[in-house]
Amino acid sequence: MAEAPHATQTLTDEVIARLDGCTDARFKEVMTSLVRHVHDFVRSVDLTGEEWMNTIQFLTATGQACNDKRQEFILLSDTLGVSMLVVALAQARASADASGATPATEATVQGPYYWVGAPERPLGYDIGESVPGEPTLYTGRVTDTEGRPLADARLDVWSGDGDGVYDMQVEGSDQMLARGVFRTDAQGRFWLWSIRPSFYPIPMDGPVGAMIERMGRDPNRPGHIHMIVSADGHVPVTTHLFVADSPYIESDIVFGVRESLIVPFEQHPPGTAADGREMDQPYWSAHYDFRLAPARTA
């Protein structure tokens, strides 16, 4: 005779059964799995009422820490590796259409500091001139996965300053700094100036910071610059370029580093840069070619 299900399992089945009236198949699939996994987790760790209330208070505090310049829930998702897992799954789905071609540039987390509406700038513009940091010339091309150049591709670029501070973290300021949107030329080339990004810790003054401290984890990210690269008829990619010799390259708090995105930065003495700009101080250069996969056709 089969053993009767435990009362807690019966409760799980009852909750899932309440979804029978759901007409959205995907929503029903997701919620069924969510309920099952959450209930299994509660059983597996024998969660106490006090621990569950602490969890509710933590999530409440996470929401209360969010505002128009800070997204504590994204920080939570990033530091638990969920954001990077979602990114990896999304790129795996998109890459299925490009089998046999050179792989598209790897995606990584967007992070909590993206700001919609950065100004369009001409090629060669210096978005880092108003922030502290060592000047850096970024060059490269945007192509498809067959190596064909993509003219008028869009690069939405942002980073912290040379101290690892983003404009959104500056109290009382609404000014966009170290941000800009660029378009490739007819050969798919781009060049722009910014700063050599520095490593920095995630914000540790909120509930996520308290969680990281209790976990005993290092809160730092290696130096990186963000880019969202897109072109008509192609799958956009949200990614970083990481400074090759940056500290914490092996222990990124948000698990975003990918080997293919680590870029050597070359230092140069004062003189004429590759784009013709005269530099009266030492500067750096970094080169990277982005590859975009073709968009799925109907």
C-alpha cells in the first residue's frame, strides 16, 4: 500500500491546484514551479517562523531602499548570481540561430546604474572629460557573426569614474557623467574617449550589503566599462569590457566576468593618439570588436 503524502506536501499540491483556472499557460508554468521550489526549500531547511519573518523584513527593506537612482532588487539579483543566469539563458536561446558562425559577443549583467537617455555623441568624443580618471581611447568594430561590418550600429556606453563612482551615486546631482551613445561609421568602426575604469565595491549601506557581510564575501567588482551594442536586424548585447589586470577579476561580486570580455589596456606616453588627438599627458587605449547575431526571423 502506497504511503500517504505528508501533510506539508498535500498543502503544496493544494496551492498548485488553485492555479487550475489560470488561462496564461506560461504564467501558470512559472508559478507552479515557483510554488513547488519555494515549498521544497522551506521543507528542506525546516524554516522557522522567525526566519521567515526575517526574510519578509529583508525583502521589505530591499524594496524600501529602491528609488529612481538605486535599484536594490537588481543588486540582490546580481549578487546571488540570478541576473547572470538569466543573461546566460537568454544568450543561449539567441545563439541557437547562429550555429556554425563565429559566436556573438558574450553578454553580461546590465547592473543597477544604467540610465536611459544618454546623449548621442560624435565618434571621438570624450565622455570622461568631466570625471576623475586616466584618459582612455576605446576603439573597435561592430560586425555580424560572419565578420561583415555593421554601419550605424549603436553603442550605449557608461561607466563609473576613476574612483569607481557612478554619476547616479553623487548625492544631489542629476547630471549624466561618463555616458554617451555612439554610432559606427560605414566600416562598422567606432572610437571614443573615456577613462580607464577602476574596481569598486557595490553599495554596502543597505540590506544587500548586510547580507554580503554576513555571507563573508568580498563586495568588489573589477574595473569595467558597460556597453549595450545594437544594430537593425541583429540581437542586441548588453555587456562589459573588463580591465585585464584589474583586482577582483577572479572574484567579481556579481559573477559577470567572462574570459572573452577581458581586454588588455595599453599605456602610452604623451603624444598623438591613434585617432589623431594630441595628448599632453599619458593615456591608455583598449581595442575590442563586437559581434552581433542575426535576429530571429518570423
